[in-house]
Amino acid sequence: MMSKATTLKTLVALAGALAISISPLGTVLAARDGDWSGLRISAVFNNVPFASELETAWGFAAVIEGLEQTLLFDTGSDGALLLANMERMRIDPGMIDGVFLSHAHGDHTGGLERLLRRNPSVSVYMPASFPRQFQRSTAEAGGRVVTILAATKLFERAYSTGPMGRATEEQALVLDTPKGLVIMTGCAHPGIVELVQAAKKQRGKDVRLLIGGFHLLHQSESRIRATIDALEALGVAQVAPSHCTGDRAIALFRKAWGKDFLDAGCGAVIELDP
């Protein structure tokens, strides 16, 4: 593959407890006065291991800092573990402004209830097809439920592809950075290629980073390679597959992208410059 100018780093600093060394502990990246100083993506829940100090379990969640709102993308399957991992990474649940839920499966929504106990005043962005009882209980816990019907702007630089797929409706998160799109997927049930195509069409920009679950765990090697070929053809600069992507597929992505492959297992931190 061609080399990319995008500069991203995957790092975890270990000093007794897990700490993020990008900035002083407790410092939060935030957009101010329309300026943008970069993004920090911290994988706080994942079945794919990375930092031994964190506990893994089936599911996915990541904290995104540097936007107008600090987002929690999905919540994993276990709220107690989600909060424990966040504490281990020195991430305060109280700093979360919004929760983006990709789809209604328990390994992506199971931690929401416990998070809302700690921080009830958050916006929760979910496809409108989520069960009514789930929407009701989220609102009763204090969350501001925002239902997504179609591709939409959530706030500055943050967009939803809108719910896609039939058997399982799922939305992907699209972050519009000066150097291209960052696309985050929960499980990519509608198809990882289809989600990327939709995001590119909606925003009209190249893809800087594709991160999350690619739903290739039970796919054949030929199908995985075809997916890799399609994503390369779409110009995806860097990839960080995890969760339901599967070990075999992750290894093939690592080989295909080389230095532009980023680890996104539990405890990994990816920092994107402006």
C-alpha cells in the first residue's frame, strides 16, 4: 500500500496504574472557539486484549475526546467492568457528554445503565429502531434520548451515517477531521464496506481511519481478503480493527496495512493530530 502522511500514534503508558501520557492526568482535550486540537480515542472495553492491566470481556466501547462533546461510543456488555476500566485509565465518567450507541445488542449497550448512575445528564444517540422499553428506561435514568432516523449531524464534526441494514440496524459514527474522516463501527452488521461507502458519499471526503468491529469473525479467508481489497480501493488510509473482526482477519489487516495498522484492543489509546 502507499504510505500515508497521516500521523497517528497508538500508545499506552504503564506506571503502576494505567495512565495516558499524551497529556497530564485529568487534562481533557476539547474543542474551543471553533478550533480543533486533535482527537484521542481510548478503547475502554474490548474482548481483544492490549494492556494487561485492563480486564477484557465480549463487547466494545471507546471514549473520544477532542470534540465539542466528549463521547462514549457504545458501552460494552458489563457496566461494572466498563467503569473499572475507565478508572484504570484515569477517565472520569463524569466528563462524558454523550453516548453513541451503534446498535441494540447487549455487548454494546449493557454498560449504559451503570454509566447513567454515575453520570445521568448525557445525551444518548441511538437508532430510532431501538426497543421502546430501552428508550424509556434510558430517559427515566436521566439520559437525554436522541433517536436517529437517517444520516445526520450530531454536533460540530460529528455525524451519524444513519441506521443501515435490515436484520440488525446499525449506525456508524463519522468524525470529520481536516485530514479526512474517522469512521467508528460497533459490529458493522450492514457490512463494513457498505458503511465506509455511505460515509464517504455523505461527507465527500477520504477516510483517514477506520476503527471498531468489522464483523468478519466467521468469514472465510477469501471473503476477508475481498473486504481488504475493497477497503483499499476506497482509499482507507489506516485501520484499527477489533472486537468481532476476529483474530485471523485482524492478522490479515495488519499484514495489508503494515505501519498503518493500529492496535485498538482494550486499553489502547490512539491519538490523532489536527
